[in-house]
Amino acid sequence: MREKTQRTLFYERHTALAAQLVEFGGWEMPMMYPSGIVKEHLATRKQSGLFDVSHMGRFQVRGKGAVNFLQYALTNNVEALDTVETGAQYTFVQNETGGAEDDAYLYRFADDEFLLVVNAANREKDWKHFRSILSGFGDVELTDVTETLVMLSLQGPDSRRIMTELFGADNLPEPKRNSVKTIPFSEDEILVARTGYTGEPLCFELFVDHHGGLLLWDQLLEMGAVPIGLGARDTLRLEAGLPLYGHELGIDLDGNEIPIMACPLAKFAVSFSPLKGDFLGREALVRQFEAFKRILVRDYSHIKDLPRMIRPIAMIDRGIARFGSRIFAGEKPVGYVTSGTMVPFWSIEGEGLLSRQNNEHQLRSICLAYMDSDIADGTRVL
């Protein structure tokens, strides 16, 4: 356990901007700035939001055995990564029973080196987990670079304009999500990836050595990026239907492990490619996947391997569905809310190709829920 709450490189920048600071995952982080969560959410959707995400854990993996180690320790196919167009992938840190120790993003900016980003609260747990399975893979160098490599996230429609003016169009990772590129910056370089946790199609995550972080933050703000706190980061990810460890992943309210295949993003993050060989938890994940395929056609014969799944729920009224609220179909309990809140969205005027956002916004209640797998779409639940 850490003796005290840690602070990122940008702590004094946050205090200078009068951010409301909270403890999160062992770090003192901005929950929101004076404009508030609603305006920060809307700014990201219409302009460009700048997030300090340096609290996330960052592990560097090198060596001749790195690929084999990562193929065994993660659910996705590491060999699908290159150093340009498919340089990043969403993945899970899985256990033997097919549950998630964490969810993560893996980057390959260089042929002989990988960067794995994990959740802040799971950093120490993940490190111990990786160390426990590291033996047997030969030459693998695992290094925690969380405190030497800072991480910023630039998300939203205006982010490409900002990046282009700062670094030039030829230096951007293009043309699609998960592209990566290493670009020169001051006397150093920045690792840039088209990834993010907001659902924005225009998104960049940037990694730079500690000594260049403040300059990068200042330049992004000068170019028009809006500082965004953890509050809006959560409403943005929920609006996009993205999972949060401890809510949609991990252990459920009844103390049972949530199967990885219960998460909708598992279809992008779990690979059974022959290139992976016999990886950790493979048998359990295959059983979950077979159950999932049957459930899609309403065959519940293998439902014991995937008893519940994460589902979005459309709210009928304006009430907020809170985490942990039990869900019923009639009088039968069928699950519980994993994440829920009221989120803002820009109003639209016009129709079809002529539609556009105006300067008015509305609010809507949304939630994700962990529900019995045999509940059909369209079922009314309470």
C-alpha cells in the first residue's frame, strides 16, 4: 500500500486552474474545473478536451520473449500489432477462470518494445500478477514507467486541428483508430496513438518523458484544448458504452466473477488465433464464447458459462439509475445497474445530411446493467 496519495506532474497546473481535486486510484486528481462536469462533457463532444491521465499505470515490455509473454498474459493477439496502422489494441489481463484482472491498452511504437497501459487502482496488483507468470519466457524485461513517462489524452472534433497546427499533418498517426506514430517534440519525442476512452472518433493519446510534459500540456491549452476532469471522463465513457473496472468488469455484487465475454467489447479484445497458442484462461474463455454464440440465437443450453451479460438500458423517465440498483423482470430479480448517470448532449436541428448541432443542450438518463443472459432485447424491466 502507498503511504500517501500521489500527484501527477500536472498537479500545480490543475490547482492553478482551480480544479476540484479528489483521491482516485491512489492519486490526487481533478474531478472537475470551475465550468463543471456538464460543460466539460459538452466541450469534448463539440471542441476538444484535454485529460491528464498520468495516473494510469504504464508498463514497458522488452526482450526476445516479450511477444510470447504478452500472448500468454493478455487476451488479444499481440502479433496483429505493427508500428503504424494497427499499433494499438484493447485487451484484457485475464486469469485462469476467464475473469478480468484488469482491462488495458497495448501499444507497439517500436518493433522490439511494447507499452501496456492499465488502470490506476490495479497497477500494483497487475504488476504482481505479471511478475508471477514471467518466468519461463526467457529474455523479458518488464519495467514500470508510470512515473517517468507522462500520459495525456486529447479527445474531440477539434483535436486533429490542434495536433496538425502543433506538429504538422504528416506527423499525425492516420488514418484510423489504433494507428500510432512517434513524432519529434522539442528536444525529445512524443508517442502518439489514435486511442481514447470517450468514444470520440477523433482522438489522440500522447506519451512523453517527464521533462517534456508541462510544455506539451501548456501548448495544447494554448491551441484551444479545454481541460477536463474525471467526472466528465466518466460520463463520456458511459455515454459511449465503455466499461469501467470494478463496475462492468471484476467481481459482481454477489461476490461472483464477471466473465470476460459478458463485456460487449470482448469481441474486439479476445483472440483465439493459432498464433497465441495455449494462453492463460483460454479454455474458460472458449466456453464463454461458445455460450455467447448460442445465446445470440436464443439457445440457452450453455448459459451456466455466461449467466449474465452487460447490457445498455434505455430509461423511460428522467430518474437516475444508480450503481447497485437491483433490476426486476416482473417480480423476478434479473440483475443490477453497473453504471448510471444523467449525461448532457447537444441538441440537433435539421434533418439527415442537413442536420447540425446547435448551442442548446439537453439531459438524458443512461445506464449499463449486468443482467441475466436469457432476457430478450425489448423486455421491460424495473
